[in-house]
Amino acid sequence: RRRKADVALQLPERMDKNLFMPMTKEQMEIHDEFKSGVARLVLKWQRMRYLSDTDRRRLLLLLSQMRMVCDSTYILDQQSRHDTKVDEAVNIINNIAESDGGKVVVFSQWERMTRLIAQELEKSGILYEYLHGGVPSVKRKELMDSFNENPDIRVFISTDAGCTGLNLQTASYLINMDLPWN
């Protein structure tokens, strides 16, 4: 059995690349509404040095909604779809598929965001496996094995449901659609 220390010198350096995607005008408008709600609660805390449980829950909700709308308005209302991240992620995946044939893991905290990516990959004809909280634990190993062993399946999409216990070492690329804050 090989140990990490034995093979570490043989591995290429990890390369991180942060891409900052601008929000659409519609996303910014919604984001600004949530931001003003946060500002009111912060001012209340500064004046009173106290927030009720209801105010604290409202503050956390507003902060979460601000994070959601940065990905896509679809996450909040399932009616509209204003975003730039989904198209950019699919472009990156297409480029990887066309150039070096590597495999990609895509994570998002929001199940609706992963659904959008899956829909766009289907339009592009890119095969993927999809893990979310509704997938029974017995099926998770099948998804992982399928991704690892089938060269035609290029993408593994997962919510935080897949953040532990997955062996996806066949992937050369990881796309975090939204960084978890906890």
C-alpha cells in the first residue's frame, strides 16, 4: 500500500483558480433588497446591542438568500432564471471535454442550482451522475462507481449531500459553484 508521503512528489501541484462572475441586473436588484434588510437588522443591533430570536433567524435567512441569488434567481422562485454562473460552468466543462477529456466534479450547496447545471449538460449532450440528498445511501456507491469507471460519464454533480465519503479521484477538476460558509 502506498502512502501519501510516498507519492506526493509525483503529483502535480494543485492549481486553484477563482472566477468571479458578475451578477445580472435582475440578480443585483434582488440582492440589494436583501442587503437593505440586513442593513436594517445590523443597525438595530448596533442601537440596541440585542436581536430577538426572530430577528436573528431573519438575518440568517436574508444572508442565505443573498448567497442564493448570487448563483441564480431560479433558486429562490423557480419562475425566473437570471444567472451567469451556470453558463460559465457549462462552458468550462465543454472546454475540458473537448481538450483533455478530464473528468469534473461540480458541487453546489443548493439542489436547485445543481438541477440547472444538469439540465444544461443534457442540452450539451454531456453525460453525468447526479447526487443530492434524495438519493438513498445504497445508490450512492453505484453513482460513484459509474462516474469512476465509465469513461463516457464526464461530470459528477453533487450537493453537500456528497461532501463526505466519496472517492472521486478520477476527476481532474473541481468546480465549486458556491463556497460553503460553515
